[in-house]
Amino acid sequence: MFWDEAIETIKPADLKILQEKRLRETVSRCANVGFYQKKFKEAGLRPSDIQTIEDLQKLPFTRKTDLRDGYPFGFLAVPLKDIVRIHTTSGTTGKPTVVGYTAGDINTWADLIARNLTMVGLTKDDVFQNMVNYGMFTGGLGFHYGAEKAGLTAVPSGTGNTKRQIEMIHDFGVTAIHCTPSYGLHLAEAAAEMKMDLSSLRVGIFGAEPWSEKTRNELQEKLGVEAFDSYGMSELYGPGVAFECSEHNGLHIWHDSYLVEIIDPKTGENLGPGERGELVVTPLTKEAMPLLRYRTGDITMIMEDECPCGRGQKLARFTGRSDDMLVIRGINVFPSQIEHVLLSIPEVGNHYMVYVDRVNHMDEMTIDVEVSRENFHGELADLKNVQNKVIKSLRDVLELRTTVHLVEPGTLPRFEGKAKRVVDRRGDD
Ligand code: DLL
């Protein structure tokens, strides 16, 4: 199976040797990419100047905007004839970022996912329903290849038709599911309405967007699964970059495939373990699209504790993106703060939408939030006290006045893929 003990519990000194060998290989692959040739020249560096992990600091960062500028194939280090697949990132504005894979990349990526699935206890005996998009999004095909490699019975159900998804779980005796946490909640709701018995389920893998401990408890309780957090991004293959083990205390980032730095997003300075900042990754095994010091935009920290499972480096759960931050009347607001407040109020549910508008030159934030089913008895007007409680709690945490509308359970949008709960309409006028 895919428990690679020698690599997953490798000693720090041996790991450094392996990482530096792979770093040198990565740098020499980058020498085929116009962008890096230019960057090396500007920095007065030759690829052979990068030998150790410490040397990494000599290199500039690579940003999402650089990849966008290279659209479509500017970052490929191999000719197109050696590319066996492309995916793109889910860009909402402008051109997406294209990611290419060699046959070797597809194989390495499937291995990483197979290791994750093995880490969470899945085996050939499991039936795995993959409820994410199988198109350009990396979640579908990425997990699918890994699941087959680990010998699971893969059910490539994709997204949509929740009723059919639930019937399949029931009829096929599905033991493990993969979807976004927001879809997981929707699935749980729909299963309860259909009064379907999903007791075959035991493992739920949730990722592609930030989610909280409260959501974990709810998913575990309502779906009867042990819920695992899974992190990844298209530019780093896709899913499978970092994954929880059964300790549920941080995500192991595969140290043989990814070199990790945490930086202050404003100054670019390196931060130490235990300090929260932006994750910067140098992938070590990518052939088609090698990257150096890639700024993910995701906020986390390196954890210091040793994991009882024996595997290496861990990252704390992700709290959002550095570029997610909204500035409302000069105050910085992270969507995760709003979610946190709402989840702490039992009278409201997990479903909400945030709208930001500019009214008479002033920023106004409006939050629609669903009342929880248990607290709704037919009249929203009876829940004035709940509305005031939400407004007060948000003001206490955000230091900001907001408009809150309570809405009936089941009326806000549900998301099959990544949830998009913040709509900033300030640029629309
Ligand atoms: O979301 C890959 C993926 C698929 C991961 C399935 C996990 C499961 P992208 O579409 O490129 O790739 O989006 C990557 O999603 O930079 C984070 O901001 C966010 N993200 C992904 N996983 C998590 C997570 C896939 N577990 C972007 N927690 C990343 C928080 C996450 N944010």
C-alpha cells in the first residue's frame, strides 16, 4: 500500500540531502523557462549558484500574476509534446492560469494522493465517491487517479444531482466521500430530508476552501464520518499537498515534494515556526511546470510539535487568503472572521452571504444569514432578538456596523464546488 514509511518518517539530516538534490534538479528544469532565465539574469545568478536550502533565499518569489502573464504555456519547462494533460485554475477575472503535467507528474501526483488516502485509513476495501468537478478543476481527476492507485473502488460521481449522489452512497455502500465542506453540509441536509440511511459512510475528506472546527463537528455528526482536511492548489499539482492524519491537529505537508517557507505577506520576510503568515512553496518534483518560491496567498503557520503519527512537518489549518481581505471603511475584515462569529451563534445556520456596496461613497456591508431549522417557527419577525445578537457579535469582533437580514432556512445558495459567499459590488457602479 501507500504508506511510504522510509520517506514519511525520514530523519531530518537525510531529508535535507533529498530536498537539496531535488531542489537542484528543479532549478535546472526552471532554466528552460524564459521567465526564470530573465529572473536569474537580473539577480546575477547561475542555476549552479543554488545548491542548498539556504541558497533559496537568493531567489525572487514567483507570483500568481507572473503565471497569468505567461498565459497559456509560458511556464512550461518541457515541449508541449511531452505534456499529457492540462488543467486551469478557477480564475474569476481575466485569463486563468494553465498548469501542465508530464506523464511523470501525473504519476507522482497520484502517488501523493494515494499516500494521503492511506494515511486516513482507506484501503482496497473502501468505496470512494468523488463528488467534485471532473473538468479543468484539479479535484476530480486528481483524487480519482490517486484513489485508483491506492486500489479503492472509485465512484466518479462529479458534482450535481444531490439526490442521485445520496442514492449512490446508499446503494453502493460507499464508505468514503470527497467534496467541499460546503457541499458536505448541503448533502447532509438533503439526506436528512430524504430520510436516507447513509450508515455505510465512515470517512469524509473535505477541502478546496477554508472551513472551521464547528463545521467539522457538524459534518461528522450529520454524515457519520471522521472528517479530514485536505489542502492543495492547481499550481502545485492540485489536491494532495497537505492533509490531516487521524490526530486532526494540523496538516502534514509532503516534505519530499514541497519545500515550505512562511513569510510576512507585506514585507516578504521569513517568519519562524508558530508565526502565522503566507505560505510560500517550492515544489521539488514537478517536471512540466517547476516553480521557485511560489507565493500561494494562503495564510497558515508551521507547527512545532512532533506528531504522534511519526510523519514530518505540519501546517496549521488555513484561515484564509492574504488577498481575501476586505477593507470596509478602512477596517480590515477577513471573511473567516464573519464565519467564526456566525458559527458561534446557535440560532443561525451555516449558510450566509456577505454583500459589500458603496452607498453615498460609504462602504456598507450586508449579511444575509439563514436561521437554523430548529429555531425557525414560521415567522422571521419573531426573531428580532437573534438579529440583534448577530449584529452585536459582529460589531464586537469586527468593530464595524453591519446590516443583518435573517432569512428562512434553505433559501440561500448552496454550492457544489467552492463556496462564494462574499460579493463585493463596489466596483460595479
Ligand atoms: O482547490 C485543489 C483542491 C481540490 C484542494 C480538492 C483540495 C481538494 P485551486 O482551485 O487551485 O485548487 O484552489 C486553491 O483553494 O490556494 C486555497 O486558497 C484554497 N484551499 C484549498 N484547500 C484548502 C483547505 C484546489 N483545505 C486554493 N483549506 C488554495 C483552506 C483551501 N483553503
